Amino acid sequence: MPSLSRRTLVAAAGAALAAPMLARAQDTIAGGRPITLVVSYPAGGGADLMARLIAPHMAQALGQNVVVDNKPGASGQLAAAQVARATPDGSQLLLDASSFAVNPSLFARLPYDTATAFAPLAVLALFPNVLVCTPSYEAKSVRDVIRLAKAKPAQIAYASSGNGSAQHLAGALFEQRAGVRLVHVPYKGGGPALNDVMGGQVPLFFANVASSLGHIQAGKLRPLAVTSLRRARALPDVPTMEEAGVSGYEVLEWNPVLAPAGVAPATRQRLANAIAKAMAEPEVLGRVRALSGEAFAGGPEQAAEFLQRQQALWARVVRERGISAG
């Protein structure tokens, strides 16, 4: 048998070494590069909290780094536009908030097409809000609020973190379902709105449970009802809106994770599986439940259907209540 040249042996050895490395690269997302969760809101908020909770567990499930990049601005549009334009290899994912379902109705033009620019991977968890009031406010229940509002149409105010915000829409839906007219007082953020409600300048606010819980426990805010169909774990004695007499009322805050449209089906499924595994971790589930949230039940298809239902709900509210972002 003819002897093999040194060059042939070196080439064969190199190919043998490269084969498992190539197989490993093909078995990762985006060739093993870090995966970035592009968060649409600033550090310290609810979306950021969820991103930083799931990132290390996603990394463990995928066998590659997962990093968080906050890109706030324009009600989530800046982050969404970046991911919509990204290469659809799974290396950039959008982690947004419930404003994702509102923006198509609230803004005349977006820098992306919500219906076609993304491939939904998951909805992480569902969180209720809570209608709170100034502790000295005369209404002791939601029924009292409705009675007062009907006696004084368009005179009782509620605060929000801005036009078109989750709190604004929660109030608009309350007006619609309860058959009342309130006065909307927009602030530049939830913190200033919460402070003025505690100070008595505005009586009502549809607050996030997580951000308001400490103030409720300290007696600085009085809870009237939670906005979910089930009572909140952190506020077991507070009725739901349904129990308080407002039928058909449910407002939840949630965080979707989306890839750019065109991502390969196998990549999409691997990412969805990693997110599901992260959400099932005791540390993550415990934190979600401590904030009165519930993990979303379902995969990418159920997430896509949920987003469509939410978009339809808020499109009706925005249209019927004449809500604008300005």
C-alpha cells in the first residue's frame, strides 16, 4: 500500500478535529454566538426583571451565553424595530411588555409591521394590576367609586404613567365596563403618579402589584380590586373586579419574547423550549408568584394567539374611547 504523505496526514487530522467542532456549531443558535434579549424598557422595570431572571437559565438550556440589552424608548418601538431588522438567526430576541399589543392601534405608523415582522416564541407570565386609592378617599369599594362617578360624571380623576400606558388603558376599560366617565390625569411615569395618589392629589390609580405592594402594606395606598379574574396571591383579601361588580373586566400585564420573522422553524422551537425550561425553574416560578403572577400556559402557537386577542381587545378600547398617544 502506498505511503501517505505528511501533508495528507496533517489534512486528515485537521478534518477529524474540525468535524466535531462543526457539529457543535451546527447544534447551537447563530453558530454559538451570544444571544441577546433586547428589552424594550429601562433597567429595573418589570420587563428587565423578567429578562434577567430567565437569561441564565436559557443560557444553561442552550449551552451558550444569553445577555440582556436594554433599549428603551418610544413605548417599546426602538427595541422592536431593532429586532425586526435583525438577521433571523436567533441571535437577537425582543423581550417586550403588554404595550406591544397596544402600539398598532395607538400609533398611526410604526417602524415595523407588528403582524408580519416577528415570530412569537413565548409569553412569559401574566401579572394583575390593582386599583388603589388615597387612604383617606371616601370610596371604600369599587361599587362606591362607581356610585360616586355616576353622581359626578367626568369629575373623579385617575392617574396613569402617560397617555396610552397600561394604566390609562386599564382606566379606559373600567369606564367602558362600569358605564362611568372619569378624568384621566397622565404623568411622566408610574413613580410620579403613585406619589401623587399617595399624597392625595389624585384619588385613583391602576397600579402594578409589584410596585405598589410595599405601599399597600405600609398603609400608604388602599387596594380596592385586582384586575385579574383570580385574586392575587400577594393580596388574597382584595376582590377581583368581577367580584366587585364590574363584569367582563380583565387587564393583565405580560412580557412576550419574539424572534425576527424568518427564523428557521428548528431554531424557533429550540429557543421556545429553552424559554419554557427557564420559566419552569423553581427560582423563576417563585419570583413570578411572589409578584402575584402566573406562568403562561402554552408554546409559540398559543403565544401568537394570545397576542392577536390582546391586539383586538385594545384596538376596540382605543377606538371606542378615542385614546391617542399625544
